[in-house]
Amino acid sequence: MTTILTYPFKKLPTTSKWALRFAIRPLSCSSQLRAAPAVQTKTKKTLAKPNIRNVVLVDGVRTPFLLSGTSGLLHRTSVPKEVVDYIIFGTVIQEVKTSNVAREAALGAGFSDKTPAHTVTMACISANQAMTTGVGLIASGHCDVIVAGGVELMSDIPIRHSRKMRKLMLDLNKAKSMGQRLSLISKFRLNFLAPELPAVAEFSTSETMGHSADRLAAAFAVSRLEQDEYALRSHSLAKKAQDEGLLSDVVPFRVPGKDTVTKDNGIRPSSLEQMAKLKPAFIKPYGTVTAANSSFLVTVNEKALASGYYLFFLFRPTYATPKVLEKAGLTMNDIDAFEFHEAFSGQILANFKAMDSDWFAENYMGRKTKVGLPPLEKFNNWGGSLSLGHPFGATGCRLVMAAANRLRKEGGQYGLVAACAAGGQGHAMIVEAYPK
């Protein structure tokens, strides 16, 4: 997933076509975005301030969550590579050979080797951090045009040799005589060949995200049926949006040796009856989190990398939402489009209950009143991570582009993006339609 950031008065040869489509302003750790919709927005105050450099979100594209879409983005916007000052990408599961994947992607896409690039990692909000880092660079006057995005390759995750095998190979490399080598080889055992798979647990807590979600759902009395109903909603809305051509940020990608992929293939509306047949994925046999009510790139394979933290890490949207609203001087009633990361159905529904609870606000957030419940008719209306998928490093950009595109389509003025991430972290961002 890739986006281009600049500021409104940057003189580019294609300004009339794209430069004023989106605009954003920084909000310290969060951000405010301003996007020009195709229809007139409602009359509200603007977040723009005089003498502050506003930042423009030009456009964003993604493949069906397979590889980076940088070339497709530049083709769509006609932005010359030469005007890009910096490139930032987020990723989570890093490949040793391309540890700075932003730089490798930039060179592969034909950018100049004089254009710097760096990669950030912040679990599920890595792409969010890439974008807000770009916002800061532009707002400070350091850069004018930035490409920011996220990438994740879940089909070829790094699998290491065991620690004993790695140590043996390193020692063999240091051996100076045949005798030393033979002595080391004699220590080899067949169990050294057992591979070391990516850990399914958070390093600091030894708990997986799925277990956290299961405990969270139980703590807030979110039933299995409620979780399945919400997951079915996500898939149904994503299917409707896909059929109506609303997922316009998707660009075709040809998989080497296979056919060209033109759309997300994880959108699969089922039935509550079929979903009820699935067994618990984490806490067995009584858990309520299943493959059907989880974001599928997290739970397709329990051997795949999953991250977790203590119970309340999944609550970070609840904590981040009031902070970004208060900083922008807005309320929940001002928001026209909500785009929250759907790690699990239970996580979303538990956040709903927490946001609608005065008791939770007072006892856990130090607030006098509750955050407020997002209206479901404004919430993730084109589907979410449960149906579209969750490649860890790319989800943040998808959320931002979904909010911006919804504002353009629906004529709203403000959108709110929020997501949780491993390590007890979270992110929230305000998106504002660019005033005419």
C-alpha cells in the first residue's frame, strides 16, 4: 500500500489533476487529514490554521495485499519520480536481505539513488507511522513530496535454523584448522536441523493476540454470536463495496508464474450457520475467537507470526480516539466516516462497550465521561480488516485511504482512523475534506 504526500502550493506539472485532492495537517503523534471530495461537504469549521504549512495527501493505491504498489501510484497520479524527496515504508516481518525494504522498493521502482528511503516498524500501525513521519518532514519544511506506505509478504516469512545450528555454522566459519572443523562437526546432532518458526507470542508477555482477544471478549461479555454477526457485516459490506467499484485504491498485480490478481480474495460472505461450525482458534474448547471472526492474515495459520500484549492493548482505539478529537476540537458527532482496524470482531465490539461506558472511562481512562459510541451506519462501511485482510505493515494506509475516499464519495467533512498495535500501542488520525 502506497501514498504520496506533498503540500498544496508545491508547483508540479500535474497539479491541476491531483495536487489538491487531499490535504493533511500534523497533530503531533496523530494527524489531521483534509481530503477534497467529489461532492460539496457539510458546513462545519475547518481545522486549517493560518501560517501553518498544510500537507496534501495526493492519492493511494494498493495491490490486493500482495506486494508494494508504488509504480501503480505514480502511474495513476502522473507524479514525476524526480520531485519525490523522500520515501518511507512500514513493515513488520522483515526479510534480512531487504531489511530496508523502502530503499529496495524505491530502487526497483526506478527512483534515483539520490532519493533517500527508510523503513519503520511499529507492529500493526507501521504504515500509520510511515505516513505521520512523512507529514512531519513536510510540515517542518524539510521535504516537499514524500511517498509513504506499507508492505508485508506473508506467503514467504523468514524461517531460521535453530540456535544450536546457527552457532555451529558460525563456529565452523571461524575455525582455522581441519582439526577444529572436525571437532565442531562431531558435535552436530539431528535435532539441530529443527527449524525455528516465527514466534506466535509477544516477546515481553508470552501471550498471543488471539488469546488477548478471547479474554477481552469474555471480560466484556461479547458472545460468539455477536462476534460472528459483526464479521458477517464486515464481509457483506466489503463485498458490496467491491461489486460497486468503491475499492478504487486497488491496482492489478501479476503474480510471477500465476495470473494477474485484480481484487481482494479474502472477501467471503458466509452464513451464521456455517460460521457457528468453526472451532475456537486459540482458547480451546470454550473460546469464542475463530478464523471466521478474526482478520484472516493473522489467523489463517496459527504458526504464523502473531503479536499480543496485556488485555488492554486491544483497547488502544478507545484511548486514542478522545485524544485526537480533543486536540482537533471536535466531538464524535462531528465525524462522518469512521475507519477502525478490525483485528477481531470481539476486539471491535469490546471497544464499543468501553467507549460507551462511563464506568470504564472513569476507572481506566481517568475521564469524567465516556468517549461515546461510533454510529454503526458510519462505521467501516466498505468492510474492514476482517474481510479485506490484515497484512501487518500495510493496513494503516488502507484505513487512511478508505476514510479519504469515503469522504469524497459520501460528501462528509471529517473522518476518524484508529488502530491498535502490539506492545500496547495505538494510533488515531483525523481526516478532513479539503474546503472549496
